Amino acid sequence: MSERKNAAKTVHPRSRVKFYFLLVIAVLVGFIAFTQIQTANASAQLAKDIKNIKSVVTEAFIAPQTLTVIPEQMGSIAVSSSATIAPALDASVKLQASQNMIAFAHTRTQNRFNHIYAADSLVGKSLYGKIQTAIDAQSKGRFRALGGGIRNIHWRQVLVNGSQASVTVDAIVWARVKYSDESGMIHIAKPTAGYVKVFTLKKISDQWFVETQLDDDLQSAQMSINQIANPTPAITPTQSTHTRKP
Amino acid sequence: MNRYSSFLKKIVYAAGLRDQLSLAFRFAFVLLVGIVGFPIFASTAFAYNRSAAVAYADKWALSNDPNYLHYSEDCTGFASEAMYAGGDQQNRAWHGDKTSLSADWDVAPDNYFYEVNQNGAHLAETVNSSNSDYWNSYNATLPGDLIYYDWTGDGSIDHMAFQVNAGKAASDPNNPGWSFTGDLMDQHTTNRWHAPWNDIEYNPNYSITVIYEVSHKN
């Protein structure tokens, strides 16, 4: 009886080897699966980050063209969330924007900027002030922004490093403006130009915000990330080493 | 008073300073004439030839003068060439030729500070979209004067153009039927001949741009 018990407990040496072999294989497969899942998650997160970064940068790129366009009346134009194409008002609109629409434009600008620029971004604060001024100026009856947006956008480089990112992008932007000269003659201009811009962004609570942006020429766009300076707003013209295409 | 005067004379004679004082007075007189006279002489000797400067700008607005070095962004170099054609003298800070260009010659903000601080120019007016003068066809400066542009209103000058004679602007190929009559400018980088001074027709960032109108010395 005891021999039979001992025989039952005895494991064949080849079976033991086989068992450990299978165990090692299982661990390896598990490890590979784990790393694959991690990589896939990281890739998915990176893709999500890049998508969000592009969305924020696009809005920042064309903020001066889109946010200065004051609706003619509430609901007459769509406020596009993608902001790749800004609404264009009919050229027959009055030069003097109504006060309630100016107030609407101010609120819209504030909401957009809260989603685009970091709260401590000096560039954001400066640009916000300029756009608010341009909105207010449309109450004087001398000019009206009719539309603006992007015709082409080229992502030269998107670098993501944890919660920091750097983006170099060029695009053709357009605007449409109606204005009267000193003799009262009405003009409509449709300026178009190509710009290169370098943005730095930071991630706060899973959202990306623009920290700095450099509006400049090809020369600055080719600088490495470490060379990008944080532009400081100033009241009077300041020394700089770059000129830029109009 | 006489007592003190005679006392001083005695000291002068006693010290043998009479000749030296006479020499000092002569030297002071020459110095005074120099200080007062030189600026008068200099102001009459220099005359900025606006017509010559404008003629140069119109001639080379759409091409490069082979007598000067040109980079891809040569807006300021072009304006400097026109000013040189108008009689401005090259110097250590502001110079350009076939082989080299100084920063004050070729870089817009550097040129602005050179003109205003060292070359007798003055800022005639600063305008942006909230200022009605921005939308006027005519600005505060004259042919031969300088126009500086800060595209984003961040306080850093990005571009400059050279004001030429007023008239009808060249047609805009991107905007058929458009017309403008008023003060005009020529510029390089994106070469333009007889474009509107405020550049609204070509500047999508017009709403945040700041323009500095600078009067060149006469």
C-alpha cells in the first residue's frame, strides 16, 4: 500500500522539466503581452496627446483671424469648434458692430483663451488684450472683421516629452476685412500670408495649453527646442535678431 | 569790487599767468564757435534727397541691386539701400556692400533704434487697428520716410518698408478688382512695388499689428 502511495507521489523527472519549461514560456508570454499592452497604451496616449496638441495649436494659430470676427446677430453664424475655418460675414454688414455682439465676442474670446493658453502664459495674456482691443475697435464704425481662417496647415514637428510639448507648424492664413478710409470710401481687403510658428505647450489635468509661441521666420523654425526664447511683451519696440515675412 | 579786481590782477601778474589766461580765452572762444557752429554747418551740409531715395526704391523694389549683399529676408537692407541713395552716410554702425551688412543696416528693430537714436529720425505716429489713422489712406509721414511693422503687437519690430510717392496702388493678383489710392510703400523680403502703406491688403494679422511711422531727418 505504502509503495503504491510513494509511486503516486513520485514525479517523473522529464515531466518536471516539461512543467518548468511551460512555466517559463507562460511567464515570457505574459511579460510580452504585458509590455505590448503597455506599449499600445502609451501609443494610444501619445496619439491622443498629439491630436489634442494639434487642436489647441490650430486654434492658437488662427485666434487673431477668427476671434476678431464679430457675429452680425446671435445665431447667424456658427461658432465652429474646430476653428480650422472661421465664419465669413456677408460684405454688406455695417461697419459698426452692435454692443451686444461685441459683448458676445468678448465672452467667446475669453472662453477660447481659457482652453488654448495656460493661465500664466505671457503670450496668451498679451494676445488676449490685442484681440479684445480689436473687437472693441469695431464699435467705432471704421472697420469690421468679416472672416478668417487657415487654408493649409503643415505640421513640421510635434515633440512630446511627458507633460511638455513643442510644435513647429506653418500655414497659410487668410482674413477678410471691410473698412472705410478718411474719405468714407469702403474697401474690402482679403489678405493671405504664410507664417511659421513655434509653440511650447504644457499638460495640465490631461489638457494641453500653449505656454509660449514664437511668430517668426524660417530661421527660428529651424532652431532646436533649447534655443526657443520666451518672448516678453513690451510697450515700446524691443531689440530682436529676426525679421519676418509679411 | 574794484578792490577784489585789482587784487586778482596782482595775483595774475605775480603768478605770471597773463599769457596763459589769454591763451585759455582764445581756446574757449574757438571751442564755443565750434560747439555752436558745427551743428549749424552739419544741418546745412546734410540734405536728405528724398526724390533720389524714392527713385532708387522704385527702381529696385522688385529685384536686387547687385551692388549689395542680399539675404532671403532683406526688407531692411532694401530700405537702407534707398536711404543711402538719398544721401545718408555709411558709418561703423550702419553700412552695407557686396560682402557684408551691419545689423543696423539689415535687421529691422536694430535699424529702428539706429534711425531714431543715432540718425536724427523721429517717431511720427504709432497706429494699430483701434486707431482710426490705421485705416486712413494717407499716413503721417512723407516719401523717403520709414514704416516699421510689428505683426503681432508684442513690442518687437518684425518688418520694415520704405515710403514712396502717393498714388494708385499696384493691383493685387489675389484680389481682382481691388483698388487703393493713397500713401504707398515699396518693400523687400516679399518684394512689392507701390503697395498700401498700412499693408492691410496683405496682412491677415492686421487686427493685432502695430505700425510705427518714422520721419527720416531732412
